[in-house]
Amino acid sequence: MTREELKKLIVGPIATVPTPFDDDFEVDFGIMASATQFWVDSGLVTGKAVIKVAAAMGEGPMLSDAEWPHLLRTVVQAAGGKAAIVCGIHYKDTKRSIEDAKRAQDLGAIGLQISPPIFNNPTQDDILRYYEDISNAIDIGILVYNTWWLSGGNVLPDTLLKMADFEHVVSVKWSAPEDQDYEEMRKFADIFTVIDNSSQPVRCYKLGGRGYINLTAEVYPPHDLRIWELIESHQYDEAQAMFDKVNVPLRELYAKQISGGQARLKKGMMALMGMPMGASRPPSLPLSEDEIAELRQVLLSFGWPVK
């Protein structure tokens, strides 16, 4: 596919779905298939949202090289061609990232969220070569994950501009550190699909963006689908207010967690909404009884159908 074709697929709320584990911390592919069918039936379909598998908040870095392809295959097959499936690729060198990218492409992903190769301590030129080489090796889209808070993970706006000729770099997951102007995304918003990663979906959209990262799309799809509908219809104040009403208290809970693990809060929400996905792999702990009780009250305050 061309860049313009791929850009149309990576839009809307990005559902970073958690990985289900059984009591022995083995991947439960049956639950993943059932969850995918639920997400598709709930409207997380091509052109309206993205289902992102094995990303950091989906516990991708905790999966083996045998597990994540099986997980991706499960989601692609369960979606039945109705959803845009993106897969996460994490912090590998060029050779191994290309191997993973080709594997994900063969399994049916339409795109890849690819983090910079931080363990190579890359320069900006290294980052350019990395994404160019992957782009040249595949036919699906690349979502560049700007992880500026990690050493070696900052992809500068001018570096992104130099990716304009990389045919399969189609999207940027965007946020900016305090000493950098968020609105520098204007430089490349007409080249790539920009996805907000800083809880500013409306601001991003006004600057030319086409989607946003959230904590909730896979938990209660009607919420984020409605936000995106409001944004697309330019009802900006209502959209941001709806987003903030849920995002702010959930982010506050996330910051108070007593254990690490990016998926803990998502899994707690999904359990309370009637779709348990198991605990995260150790050393992360499941939510405590107190955390679950507090989370339950927060979800009830949103008016969501807690089980």
C-alpha cells in the first residue's frame, strides 16, 4: 500500500489492548480471540479506530519471540478483516526489527508501532537509517514512537521531516518534552498521520493530527468512539471535556500505583467491566483490593456499566 492509503487506516482512538494471561502467566489466546470479537462488535473497526497489539501498555516487551506472533495472528483472525491491526516492535537493532516487521506483515498487521533502538544509544542519523531500512523492507505502515523520556528515544521534529521520503513511515506517535514546543508537529502533520500521546486529542486534531492514545478504548469503546465523533464534527469543547472527565482521574490512579506494570490499570478496568484478562507477569502485581475498590468507584462515577 502507498503512504496515503496507509494513513487512512491509522486514525481515531488507538486501543492499546492488554495481553491476557492465565493463572500460570501463560498467554490465553482464547480470551484474546473473544476480546477481539468484542472490540470489533463494539465499533473499533477500520476507519474509526486502531487495535494495537503487543505494545508497551499491552505488555509486548514481556512476550517471547514465540508468543507475540501467535498473539498477533489470533487478533488478526478474530477481527476477520474488519479492524486495523497494528503491532508493537520494541527497542531492537535494525536486523532483528526487520525480521519482526516482516513477520508481523505476513501475519496480517497493517502497521507497526516501532520504538527507536534505544539500546544502541542512537544518534539522530542512526535513527534515520533505522527507520529508512525498515521502511524499505516492508509494505505496511510504520508508526514512529517518539519516546523522548528514554535515553536515545527522542526523535526530533527535523529528523521526522527527513523521513518524508521513507514511503512506509506513515504516522508519528507524538508528545514533546517541556523544553520543546508541542506545536512543532505542524512541520510534519501534512506528511504523516500524527497521533497524540499527551492527553491533548483536540489540540492535536486542530494542528492537523488524526488520532490519540488513551487508557480506555478497549475497556468501554462507546466512550472513545463518541469523543472521536465529537472531534470530527468540530465540537471541540465537548470532546475535550468528555475526554478529561475520564482521563484525569484515571491518570491520577495510574500515578498512585503500588506496583509497576503499564497494563495493571487497564486490566483492573477490564475485570470490573466484565472482561477479565488476568494479572500482569511478575514482578508486576495485580491491583490490590484497595486499588480495585477505588477504581470501581471511579468507573461508577463515569456512569459506566461496571459488573
